[in-house]
Amino acid sequence: MARVEHPGGGRASTLSDVAKLAGVSIATASKAINGRDEVAPATRRRVLEAAEQISFTPNQLARSLLAGRTGTVGLLTSDLEGRFVIPILMGAEDAFGAGQVNVFLCDARGDAIREQHHLKALLNRRVDGIIVVGRQTDPRPSLGHDLPVPVVYAYAPSDDPADLSITPDNRAGGRLAVEHLVSCGRSRIAHITGDPAYAAAQDRLLGVRDGLRAAGLELVGEPMFSEWSEHWGRDATAMLLAQHPEVDGIVCGSDQIARGVLDTLRDLGRSVPEDVAVIGYDNWEVLATNSRPELTSIDANLQQLGRTAAKRVFTALDDELRSGTEYQPVRLVIRGSTIPRR
Amino acid sequence: MARVEHPGGGRASTLSDVAKLAGVSIATASKAINGRDEVAPATRRRVLEAAEQISFTPNQLARSLLAGRTGTVGLLTSDLEGRFVIPILMGAEDAFGAGQVNVFLCDARGDAIREQHHLKALLNRRVDGIIVVGRQTDPRPSLGHDLPVPVVYAYAPSDDPADLSITPDNRAGGRLAVEHLVSCGRSRIAHITGDPAYAAAQDRLLGVRDGLRAAGLELVGEPMFSEWSEHWGRDATAMLLAQHPEVDGIVCGSDQIARGVLDTLRDLGRSVPEDVAVIGYDNWEVLATNSRPELTSIDANLQQLGRTAAKRVFTALDDELRSGTEYQPVRLVIRGSTIPRR
DNA sequence: TAACGTGCCGAAAAGCATTTCGGAATTTTC
DNA sequence: GAAAATTCCGAAATGCTTTTCGGCACGTTA
């Protein structure tokens, strides 16, 4: 036993150690420690002191084995950056007290085989549920229905409507962005976004059109699709200004694109937000708070999303898991790129 | 039992189900499945078929309880961004086959109390070891020595030399940066970095001085300390050029700072890398590959670091855990900010 | 005083897989 | 054909905790 090497630890103490030390049976020790009331106060005190003395902590493995519940969830992700999964993880931890529930994080790296491996490992470890996190909001293949635990899809919904998915409301986000620009007095609004094959691009565009229609406006030019990069933001802005110099507001499909937009606007001598207001998407802090000016953006409330996902998993243990896609509200974070600061 | 709600799963099948179906004892079934050789080929086939039929997978809880090893590690982090912890997690997963080892990820959010909670929970779950990940390379408080499992500190070393810590070799990184600039023909090199209270800033500066000394050069001006932000990079560059217009190379303490440096150089009409070569630190892809030009940077090899940390944890199960701080080599990633592309 | 409650405690089962060891059945050897 | 040696299988213990239920001792009531 290697454990012996680690001083102070030795073999972790067990309930029977406590019982022996306190001079009671194992059953009584258990009851005393767990606050059951079939034990005399004096006995309880003796047991608790003994437990304290040898710093006993119950073995969760044995507990889980008996209870049939482990208090763990698997988080199966293919989000290499960790940009989505970390807030979701934090939300899941929050949904219960810290330390109540523990999360196995598995990174499938976009590989279906690796995903299967991880899935199997998680099931063997008897997780109480699984949260699947994708890095796009496009539907992803379902893990299937013949699983012994509830599965919730977060961020990327499942392609099977019988699964439960929780995804940010991109359409509402697009609309929110436009409404904000309109309320800032802008009326000639363009939209520069990423790869049109992404549902996120299409959904946000729908929202942008909703917002414009509600304000009685039309989009300046066509929506500009390409890739989710600063490079494209820069190039697109140059093209946009050449064709539509009258533009006074730009809704961007991501913060990265918005950074590129800001760069080119600056290069071409347009001041932000005075001449052109710019709004990003994702509220990726490191990008949004370091730009000139700082970037107003739409935040997907990922932590809230993680909390919801975890709650759904655990309520599904007692009830039936619902199905369908829940759209999580998003929120606007206002910074200097739409409203002048000081 | 809520499990019954989830079709196909039902109650997970146990070894005794398999044994009953195959018409053998539990012991025989176990041996057949685990490839032990005290079982007749025909019997083994029957058992395997039965296991397949009811899709049996052994309960890791029971297994771990018996073996005294769980095949899990706890990753205790306070890295809210996940920028460090995700590569380290991936490295830890890699160190063994996917699915061999699973990782409990706990985010303490920089709160010592929450950290203690998580630590206790991890120990109760009988993890085989713990990797502590910090978000700075400054020494952090030790978790102590009276723990029943080995602990390895990754990225942020422990303040107790009796612990094992694995941290990137910042000094070598600073030196590497200068050597690269020198090999690009630069001789008037300045250094803009972050908060001087950070060990990372001090260590990288030491390396920068090493490199300069080796090349027979001196730093242009004093090293410029402030914060790890783009803002500071921009401001510092303006100051630097005003005082030392002859500068032809800038080593930055982070990629964020470097982004700011690039911005100001561009604003002031200096071309990169022709007039001034710039090198960042951290190789944070989203920043480094989206700048104009793309940013040469020092990569801390975090995935390798995670692999090493996980290996140390598991070899410590059989042997004694070594102690002290291991410095992990870093590497140079060359992009357009030091060498013209195309 | 006999019958009955009540309050505490302990033996034992359950949860699941692994491993040891004894024993039954078969084959080999003399 | 009997004794010895294999070969294969199964009962039971192990790991640790929780929970049920039987029982002991004490005090209470008719």
C-alpha cells in the first residue's frame, strides 16, 4: 500500500476504527455520525470525539455503492478552449453547494470515438447524469436514448428533439443588439458575421432582422458572412465602408469580428462610438475589455446555463426528464463602443 | 429508483445477472470477463455472450472500493478563464489512455474556504491524487503534508519546498525570446512587461538579461512594469518610442501586452517586423494569430506540463513522491511579428 | 409482581466486483 | 484399474457504509 508513504494519512480511517475507539458497534457509530436519533447523547459524544480524533471521513465510494447515487456528473465537451465549458462547470457546481456535487470533465476533442470512450467510462463510474457541451450552437448528434442516466445538452443542442437541450437564445441576442443600437440613435445598421453554415450566424441574423423590422428600419447592404476571425472583421469593414459610407452602427457576429471592425474603423479615421457604434457578441472579457474603445457585447449567460443544465439533470433523477430545446435568455453588456465613456 | 424511467437502462446489470444468465457462479463470470485463465474456453464464451446480451459493464465503484484505487485525480484550480487548466487537463488525460483515468475538475475561484471544501470532497471520493493548478507562477500556499494522497502543484508552485511543483521555465523563456530577436539581427531591445509583483515578470526579465548578456548587449531603457493588459502595452510603447526611438526589438511579458504594443507601433507608423520586431509570451492562440502581423510568442507547453504532473501523481502511488520544483521547458512559436511572411 | 412499553444498541444484510482457496470432475500416469 | 495430477468451478471473504430489525435492560402500569 503506497498510501502509507504519505505521512499523516496512512490508511484512511474507517467507520469500524471509530467504532472500536469509541467502544460501540459500527451501526451505532454510523448513526451517531449521521445524526440519526436512536442513539444516546453521551454515546454520540463519544463517537464524535473518536471520529474527530482519527479524522474520520466517510468513504464516498461505499456510500455511493449503497445509495445507488454518486453525486457526480459527467461533463462531456469538445470545447478545446474551455471558453464555454468553464462557466458551465462553475454553474453546475453552483447549482448545489460547493463539494456537494463533483464534476468529471472529459474533453473529447471533437473525436466521436474518444467521446464514446469517455461516455463509457463515465457510465462505469456511475455518474448521476451527463451534460454534453458543444462549442457551436449547431445541433450535434445525440448520444442516444438507451442510456441509464439523464443527459442534458448545453450550448450545442442535440439533433434529436426527444433529448433535452439548453441553448442560448441567439435570435433574442441579435434583436437585443439592434434594439440597443437603435436606442443609441442609430438607423443605418450593418451586420458583419461569421460562417453562414453556423446556426449561430443564421439565428443572430434573424434576430437582427426582427429588431430592424420592429424599428421600421432596413439592414444596410447585405449581411456579410465569412469566418469568425479578426481578419474578416477588418476586411469586411473596409468593404462595407467603401460601399456604404453612411453606416452608423455595426452588429458583429462575435467579439473577434468586432475587434477587427474596430481596427479598421480606426485606420480609416472613423471614431467609435461617435461616427459608428459597434456591438460584439459573446462578451469574451479578454477581448471585449481590452479594445479601443471597450466593446459592448451580448453575453450568453453561460454560468446560468450551466446551473440550469445541472438542475435539470438532478431533477430528472426523481422525475422524468423533459425533452425539447430550452432557450436561455441572453443579456447586454454595455461598454464604450456604443456609448461614449467619460 | 428513478433510473427505471430511462429506457434501455433500467437497473444497470450486475455481474450476478451475467452469471445467472450464463449458468455459472459469480466468481467464474468475473474471471471469464477479466481474462483470467482459470476458465474453460467454452465457459468463457458463454459468459461473454451473456455479458454482451445484457450489456454488462462492471461497476467502477465496487471495483475501486475493493482495489483501494479509483483511477481518478482531482484537479483543483483557481484559473477562472480555464486558459491554463484546460491544456493541463488534456495532458493529464493523455498521460494514460482516454477513459483510463478520469478527472474531477474543481474551481475554487481563488477562495481558500471553497478550496478546502473541494479538497475534502475529493478526499472523500478517494481520488488517487491531486493536481493543484494556479493561474500565476507565484508560489501559492501548500495544501499541507498530512494528506493521504500525493499532490502535485502545476503552473503555480507550492511555497513549501517539500512539495513537488512543476512550473514553466520562465527564465529560459525570457532568454529564448531575446536569442530569437538577436538571431533576427536586432540589437536594440526593450522589455515591456506586467506587474512586477509577479514572479513571472521577474523571472522572464532575468532570462531577458541572460540573453542580452550572452549576446554582449544591454537592455534599451529600463524594463517597463505595470499591468498585464493591452492598455499598458499601448501606453508603454508610446513612452518607449518617445525616449528611445532607436529600439528595433521588443520583448513583451504577455501576448496581451504585445497586442497593445503592435497597436501603438502601427499608430506611430513603425512597421512590424521591419522596423521593430515584437515577441509575446504565452502563445494564447486567439490573441497571437489574430493580430497584425501574427505574433511570435513563447509557449509554455502546458499540455506537456499536465502530462508530467499526472505521471508524477501516479508514479507516486507506487514510489515516494519526489519534492522540489521542476522547471518545464518552453518553446518558441515563430510568426510574422519577428520574421516577415511571404 | 407480572405484563407491557420505551429507549439504545448490535448483528446482519445489502450494495457489487474481485480473489483466494477448497473441492469436484476429468485426465494422465504407472 | 487405482493413484496422482490437472483443470475448472463455486463458496466465501474482502472492501466500507447504511439500514433494518431483533433484543436487552430499564422503567412504568395494572
